[in-house]
Amino acid sequence: MRRLLVVTAAASLAAVGVASSQDATMSFFVTSVGSGKGADLGGLAGADAHCGSLAEAAGVTGKTWRAYLSTSDTDARDRIGKGPWFNAKGVKIADDVASLHSDANAITKQTALDEKGEMINGRGDKPNRHDVLTGSKPDGTKIADQTCGDWTLSGAEGAAMTGHHDRTGLDDSAAAKSWNSSHASRGGCSQEALRSTGGDGLFYCFAVN
């Protein structure tokens, strides 16, 4: 009986070790929740801190996280490290910055998971949450006046460029299928405005180390 318990305990510890190792590979996720204040994320510093807090709450520690967001003087593509990046299930999203911004990336509804490894509602789900804040052009560079005041606005003014994490939209255009540059928010930068077009103030997070 004692031997059985020892073997069982060892097997359990091994299983935990495997799970922890797998979780530790996570270097990309979509935030499960936003700031709650629309596109007011507290600027880049606030958005980065939100990424870090969500990752740590999910059990992934020791990494430096950056939000994939452009501002008036910063390009999102220059903030996220060199890659490669993996989701919470260990699936590779992209090898490097160039492949991330090409057709070679593996971002889909099934792979653009949140920090807990859960799928996020897309087009056809209720509520639709596929609009992800980026403020960026398809190549990951900034797009003028579409960053909601560099992620500090939460009212009727301003606009934010968003991408579709599920790569689907109203048609088959490149914009509708873009993960980082589909369309701007309408009606401002508030939580209500973001939700009205199929968003929830979510954004992408990448580990730079």
C-alpha cells in the first residue's frame, strides 16, 4: 500500500512538472479582460502592467510583457521582442517579427487564446469580442490618430484601430481578415463604443524575454 502511494505521488508530481513546463512556454496571449475603461489603458505603461498581472495570475512568472500597441511615437512591432512566441497551449504563433506580420503567422480564433488558455468569443458568438486594440497598420507601425490619445481616452472622442483575432469580418477583404488592422472604433473610445463594433477593450500581449 505504501509503495502504491509513493508511486502515485511521484506520478502526480511528474504530471504537475509537465504542466508547469508547458505553461512556462507561454509568450503570447490576448487579454481575457480589458481595463474596464474602454481604450483608456493608462498608456503603454498601464497596458504592459496589465499584461504582466494577467500572466502572473495565470501562473506564468519571470517574464517581461509588452502590449502590442502603437502610439503617436511608437510602433507596436518594435515593442515585443524578437520571438518566437507561443500561446498558453504551447502552439507557436510566429518565429519572429517578420513572420508575425506576414501570412506565415498562426493567429486564428483557435490559437489566439487568453492567458488562461481559453478561447475568446469571435464573430458569430454572443457577445462578439473579436476587435482587439492595436493602433497599428498591417505591418505593425503606428497609424495616425487611431490610438485613443495614446491609450488614455475613454469617452466619445478619439478612435482606435483594431484587428480581428478570429480573422473574420463582414467580407473576405484583407482588412476583415487582419489580426492587427481591420477597422477603427466608431463612436469614440468608451467601453460602450468598443463593444458596439464587436470589441471589449482587449489587446495582445507578448513576452520580450
